[in-house]
Amino acid sequence: MPVQAAIAPIASAKPDDSACRSLYARAADPEGTFPAEGSAEEIRAELLRLRAPDTEGPGLDGLRIRLATWAADERRRYGALPAESGGAPDARAERDAPAERDAPAERDTSANRDAPANRDASAERDALAERALLACAPLAAQNGAWLQWLTSPARADDPTALRILALYASDVGVGHPRASLGSAYVTALRRARLAEYAVPASRLALDRRIADRNFYLPGLLLAMSRLPEHFRPEILGADLALRTVGVLPPLVVAEGAPAPGPAQAGEGAPREGSDADHGWAATQAYLRVRGEETDRVAAGFGWAWGALARWSDDLHAELRSAEDPAHDMAELLRGRAREAAVYHHGTVLAGRSLSEWLRECGRDPSGFLGALAASDLIRPGRSDRSRLVNGLVMQRGPMFRVFSPKDLAVIRRWIDSLPAGPGASPAEAAVPSAGPGASPAGPDTPPAGASRAPASYPLPALFTAPAPAGRAPTGLRSAFHLLQHRRRTPELDRYTRDYVRGWLARSRHGIDQDPKALPRRWPATGLRPWLLDQHDRHDRDLETAAGAPLPSREELIDATVQLAPLTLIDGSWLQGFTDYELASSEHGHFLFETYWDELGNGVPKLNHPLIYREVLGEMGVELPPTASEEFAHWPGFRDSSFELPVYWLSVGRYPRTCLPEVLGLNLAMELSGVGGGYRRAHRALERYGYSTRFVDIHNTIDNVATGHSAWAADAVDAFLTSVLGSQGADAQAEVWQRVRTGFRSLDPPKGFGARRAARLARRAGPARPAADGGRTRRGEVRS
């Protein structure tokens, strides 16, 4: 059976395709809420709209080979387009330069232009390259983001989750800012001067140069990533399919553009050692444990393939249509007709008001194109002699700066394509031809200039149903259990915001009188010198306490047990920084790398929660799985042992809203035991014959020179510097106070005044803090 025949077309539907664009923007929000049950059902129904290839015969490995072959065929198909031999899209600086703005009034600039034939071919190559780059942007700029929530505190010690985390860490370029696959693609867009809306991802949805259909596949993938408990196998299947494809086929028309995947798939079977192989290894590791989910992985693979094939067919048809210069001209008219119609009531062309012509262009520009080509504004085949793109748009012309340089390039290309000379009919050539895939005339035929009607990309009723009532925490233990998972519900959001608001109010109480608080002002030299001072203080404190008795065996075991709810979710205050854009940002990459280290860099034997369980085992303590309800209600824990863990789990859900506080908390946490507490704990564990590996590894990786403490200080400095540059000194000073509060929140005061401040803060109502770390309005409380 041919590969294309394995992909059944989606059923026709009428809902507005712009839902794809809206979903993409919403799913890019790391703090957004998707009602789990209703959304999951709607997404699952949507996945079934594309029939997956038959999984009974070839199996997943066979499907990978077939998909790699399909991708190679698609690349050849796109390579046959004219842009195949063209230059990279960023080699157009001279042509795009707004020469009209700097030229003397009415100066003829034709002497500086290429010959019409060369200019037409070059402009055509550039136009196709730009279309391909923009069409691929929603997917390629978020490449790998769908894996962002597949780890969580509930799965922090799961070997399969750690394997997937390793794959994701590679995608985001762990340890380096702006090193993600998506960042590489945005760099290509910048070189091509197409990145006006590329960052953040939600802003990309505002770019009207990108058709709605280009948001369907990445939008649904990002939505699934926000509901990992419901779609883990489907996400893995879709990810495997995209890694198998490698370079999105349309990008062959944009020479020099990066692949949206780390490696390109080869002919037939994927190459050994390629990114596709790493994805396959992670999927196999998952299925060895969850073999019953093979069909769901295959379903995700088939859906991604089907969606990609449908999208590629539509885009190829668009690029083929765009070979006709009149196609681009018709698109330009449709996009600008509404605003232009306001200004041309008194201008007549071919017996009709120009405003009337332009209003008609919104539906069908063919009539106006023919009339314009036959007018005295145009010299067919000679844009350099046509008033429309010369005198009228010069400094003294009535249309000065109405058209952008790219608009003018489209118009010139169209004029140069018009036949000139005796017997020529420029009016007929001015109208887009019925190109590849065009439909015969009929009541539903698109206006002239449109490509064949593309497949519909609806998301019928997706996420429009009311959110079902969620489960609200009934206390600290219940909250600890529920918050380990990534799911977000209005009930959990209300609980976590209230909890964080009260905890931070305690932390602010009397902060200026606390000798261990951060300095009142951010040091002009940054935090590294202060960090060394604190390290020295830890050493002095340890020496001062050298004569103090060590805890008894029973006291040591009890302390180790009571710390288990905290330590077995190590790094959870940073869980929000697995979000794709934050994980590779200038300050967030420090935090994601710290989180990556806490979980052992994907290696179970280095995983901190697993190492801690080994110590507990030596002490004769066997605890239930951390994510289970049995753990949360285990009678050996005191209720107070869940207070700080619930704060970690709560604040970790707000990586954007609570960024300054998380930065401060992270600094406090990473510095807390280095040089002092860990060394004392080492002595106690060693005295009773228990492994010291947990405290030893923290004392080394948290070091103040190259470890987590240093990264934490650098993250604060990077953020404070960016606030100063973007918002000024007053905003920086206020953000610093929030960092100080976060630092103190590791160990807030417990007295009556502090707890009263917490109660008052929780009663103050919902918090609406500034997302960028700026000020809140009077009466509001930061969460």
C-alpha cells in the first residue's frame, strides 16, 4: 500500500480554523489552566480524526522506516521548486533596503536594480524561502517543547521519565542560554529578517503572515504537553515521528535554514546514532515498562504523520501557486484592500471608483488586477518605468511609504512578469492562473489568486466546555499528594496561590531585622563576593559548633525520616523551569540545569531522591512510593513535615509570576548546607555507619565556585541586570526586595506576628502579580 494511502483525510468541518492559532498561544503559557477531564476527551477525539497508518503489520519500527522514506520523498518534491537553486533568504539585504526613503525626490532608481529577468527569478526564490520559513515557524520554534512536562515531582525517580528528561535536556541545550532547537530556528528567522513576532511563542500567533493551518500540529502538541498524565504515550509517539522526519521537508527551499530537529533523517531507515535513534531508544525504554501502551504510542505517531502529511500537501500547493507572480500580487491586494478603500473614493479606474475596486478585492482581486495592468500606472514588463512603484511612492508622491520594501518587491515582480509588445495581453496575464491543485470554477471556488482549497484545520469545541469541578486539597497531606502531578485545576490554583501568598507574607515579616537575610540593596558587584562571605561564615559556624554533641542514632533517623517529604521531591521549586522557553532563557537556563542535576542528569544512580531512599533503607525505613496517597498519609510523618514541601510544590507552579521569589529561594536552598550543614551531617551519618553519599554529593555539586550555589547567584544577577536594562533602577530595587523575600522563604519566621501576617495576606483576595517582576497595584498581594 502506498504511503500516502495510509493517511486518511480528515473529515470536512466548518469551525473557524483560527482556533488553531488561539490554542497555540494559550498552550504556550506555562501557568495556563487546561481543565484536565474535558480537554483530554476533546483532544483524544481530535486525534482520531486523522487515521493512523496500520500498526498491525510493520509495527513501530516499520512505521519509522516508512515515515523516513516519505520524508525523503517530500524533500525531493520540495527540492523541485524554483527556490532549490536559490540563495539563502538572508542574502537580500541590499534589495530589501528602503532605497525610496533615502533617494532624492522623484529620482529614478532603475539604474541600481537588476535586469528584470534576474530580479524576477531572485525575488521568486526569496519569496518561496520566506513562505517556507514562516510556515514552519510555529512547529520549529517550539521543537521538542511537547516533552516539557513529562517529568514531575511524582515521577522524579522514574527511570523512564529520566530517560525522556535526558532527551528533552538535549533539545533545550541544557546549561547554555538560547541553545534550544527552537532558538536556533529563531536565529534563522532573524537572519532572514522574519523574526518580528518570533519571541515569545505566544506572540508568534499574532503574525498574520503565518496561515492558521501552520498552528494546528504544534498547537495540539503543546496542549497535550500540558496534560501529560493523559497523553504521555501519544506525546512520545508524536515526538518519535517528528524526530524520524528530521528536517521539515519545506525547508529545503530555504537554503541554510536549520533543521527543526537535531539531525536529518536519511533515506529509508533512520541513521544509527541520529536524533531519531535517541528518540527511538527512549520510546523503547518506556514500552519495556508500559508495553500495554504500544497502541497509544502508535496512535500518536500516526496522528503526527497524518497531520504532517496533510499540512505538507497544503503548503506545497501554496508554494506552487506562489510561483505565479500574480498570486503574490493578489494576496497583497486582499490583505491591504480594506484599509486602502477608505482613501480612493474620488479616483476612477476603468470607469469605476478605485474604492469600489478595492472593496471587491477582499473577495476577488482578479478584476482589479486586469484593470490595473491595462492602466497607465503600469508599463508591462518594465517595473522600472511604471509610475505605481516609482513616482507615486517617492517622497513627494501621494503613496509615500504606503508600501513596505517587500510589498514593492511583490508589485515589481508582478509588473515584470506582464507581457509587453504588440499582440500581448497584459490584462489576462495579470490574473493568477489556475495552478497545481486549483479547482474548477463553481459556487465554492476560492477567489482568483488563491491556491486550491486546503484541508480544513478545525478544532471543534476544543476547550470550550466548562471545566468540571476538580479535587481541592483538604489539608497539607492531601495537597502534597495532589501537587506532585502537573495537572492544573481552578481548585488547585486557588489553593497554591493562597498558600504561597501567606508563606511569602511570613517571609517578609521583619526581614530587615534578620541578620541572615540578603543585603538590603543588590550589590553593585553582583552576588559572587557575598556568596564567598557566606561560605566562610558556614565554615566558622561549623568550627564553633565542633564541640557540640552529635545527635543520637534515634534522633538522626527521625530527622532523616521527617525530611523525606522534602528531599524526595528535590528540585520541585524549579519544576516550572522545565517550560521550553524558560529552560533556555538567559536566567532560566541556570535553573533548568540545576533541576536537571537534582534528578541525576537522567541517570538513576545519580538521582537524588533514589540516593536518599538508599539511606533510609540502611536505617530500616521503607516508605511507600512518593506520589502515592499512602506516602502522604504515612503515620510516621508529622504534619509539620509537609509545610515546606507544599510551599516548594506550590511556588514551583509559578515560574513567571513568582520568578524573583523562586530565584531567591533557589539561592537559599543551594547555599544552605554548603561548607557547613552537609559536613556536620556527614559526621553524624559516618558515626553510625550510614552512607554519606547524599550529603557528600550535595556539598560538591552545590559549591560556591562552579556549582549550584554559583549558578543560583549568577541567575539572580542576570535577572536583576535585565530588569535594570528594561525597566530602570526603581523596578530593579523592587524586584530585589522580592528576591530577598524568596531567599528568606526557605526558613520564614514562625512567631505570632509572622503567622498573623500570613493570615491577613490570605484574606486579601486573589493575587494578580505583575508577570514581569514589576509592581502590583495598591491593595493587591503578590503570590
